[in-house]
Amino acid sequence: MGIDAGFDMVPRLSTGATDRHNWDTFIRIIKDMYKDDTQVEIKPNYIEFNAGEHPMLPFEGHKFLRFSSKISGSCANVEIYIDTVRRVAEVHFGSRVKYWNEIADPCGVYDWKLVHESFRSYEQRDEPEPIASIAQLITGTDPIQNIGIPLFEIAKIPGKGRGLIARLNIAKGTRILCEKPFFTVASMSPNVLEPIIAKRLRAISKDAQRQFLSLHNNYPGKHPFSGIFKTNALPCGPDSPVGGVYPTICLINHSCIPNSHNNWNDDTDHETIHANRLIKAGEEITIAYNQEGDTATRRAWLTNTFGFDCNCPACSRSASEIRVSDARRLRMKKLDDDIGNGDRMVRRPKDSLKDCHELLKLLKEEYDGCAVVLEARAYYDAFQVVITHGDQARATGFEELEDEENDDTKGTGCCEL
């Protein structure tokens, strides 16, 4: 006897492209989380947790019904696995994840006979695992994730030029795109940069040269190469002086409330794009070129730097809503500055934690749940405050929350080409 606990998937996943993609993203995250855990074993067709009653996660999501174990007595060490896996699953499947515990609930949703039948089905796959080509990985067609069709398509957006449109519903945390740059180069004056880029262009293929030259140039004149670079380059990491230009990622348009986030991977020299929230089929995929300042400041900077007038959802609010938004963003900037004050963190830790709490509240209000990266940073700041003052238990809680937010943005990590 003992206490059972776990979660069921209700309704169970289908074999459709969206459910298959979301499940494969979830499985990749679990693999990455436990890659160094000797109690977690990657079998040919499923992941087995060698704790408690050995709960399993199949690689084919439509077979999954339940992840559970006894959590009392000698099986108590499995409870943290159940709780962690459940929280990651909730990020990808929301209310479909039904947690249960025999202390409060008699059992899960599904009959145990049906659950055991699903476990037996894990042993053999219904379909062979496909192999992805480099072109498929770059364009977002990733059969390793069993998608079958591209996540996005390149299309002309009225008033914006080219952009990326979701071809199917893209779950929060999904890696949408992973791409190497044509080249990287440090920012410098146009007359110095022009011959350097010319040399880099000669080193790449004719097709890549044409793709680079087709990108928008907001600085036409005697330095066309450096103009294209300045208009399109993304920094290779926060505040990096080195930037990269990409064939597809540079087509992603801006929003002050973006539904995606870009991230540079130093280990593999890739830029990745991850969904900040659910992106519905037919919706444009966006990132933020700049999120700082009030509405007028942001719009002026975007016009001067990229040559367009921003009419994103944030900038298209009513006058009264913009006033509220601007006040909120100015307050967030003040809070961020105060939280970053090391002396204040040491002398007034309660005030710093209070600021972190207020900042998180304002981020959720301003970005409509799309500020997972900024929220992760706020959780990390809170973690730094409490660990500085020796509160290990609370620090661990904030660290887990930060990791949870980072999982939403990093998804499966960068692909390997």
C-alpha cells in the first residue's frame, strides 16, 4: 500500500501535427533537464525514471495517459520528479495536465487497465523516426519533431515588407527557428566596416550573397554593405559589440509586445527564436528590436534606425491606454535600476524583494503574459537578493521559477547542424 500521485493528460494527445510537435518539444526539454541525472534513463522509445515505481514518458505523445508513482515510504524520492515533470508539461499543455494525489483525489482520470495498456504500447513505435536535413532545420521543417510541415512561411506583410507567418499553432516555449549567420562582425564606422563586409561576402556562396543583398537597407549611400548590416544585424548576446546577419531571422518584424524572443548560443554560434506565448496559425511571428522607453521614444528610435512607423498592438493603443503604458514602463525602468543597486540589496533586502514583486506584476500587465525573458531576469534578481542574505530555501524557490521562465523561451535549445 502507499500513496499514489501523478498527472494525466486529458484529453489525450492526438497524432496531429500540433500535438506531436508540442509533445516532442516537451520531451526534448525533459531530456536536456535530466541529461546528467543517473536515475533518468533514455530508452529507445521512452524515458524511464529509475525511482519509485519507475514512471515513464513515451516519445510518441498520443500513447501517453499518465505519469505517476507511489510517493510514500521507499518511493518518496520520486515525488520531486513528478512535480517537476508536471510543471514543465503544464507550460506546454496547460489545463490538459490533470494532477491528482490519493490524499485528496481517489485516483486519476483514466482506468488503470487502460493506463497499463498504454505503458505496454511504449515498447514499439508506430512509425520510424525520420531524419532531418540541414535545409529542413533551417526553415523550421523539423521531422525530428514529427511536424511534417513547416512551422512558418515567408510572406509579404502589408506595410512591412517580408515577414514570417505561423502555418500552425505554435506552443509557448517552442523553438521556431535556429539559424547560423552569413557572418559576424564587430560594429564600427561605415568606412572601416564596408571593406570588411565585402571580404566576408566574397567568402560565402552566390545564393547567400543574393539573400544578404535582398535585405532592407535603411542607410543607402556609398556604404551599401554596412547599411544592410546596420539595419539587420542582431547582437551576438546581450550588449555584445559583435553582430550577425541571417537569411531568415532578419525577416522577422518588430513588435513592442513580441510573441517571440531571440537568443544567441555561444557554444554553437547560432541564433534561435522561441515563442513567448501561443502563436496561432496565420499570426505574424515578431520579436522586439527595442523595448526601452515610452511610446514616443521607441517609435522615434525605430523610425530613425529601421525606417518604419511602429503600429504594433502596444503603439496602437488609445491615448489613455498609452499614457498608462508609458507610466508603467517608466516605473519598470525605475524598479529595475533600484533592484540592480548592490548597496541597496545589501542594506535593504526587503525593499529589493518588494521591488521584484512589483516589477513582475507590471511586466505581466504590460506585456500580456509575453515577457517570459524579462520575468526570468526578475526572478533571478530576487534569487540574488535572498542568497546574498543566506536564505537558501527561498533562493532555491526563486531559482526554480527563473528556470521555469527560461524553459518557456529556450524550449528545446539550439539545433545541431
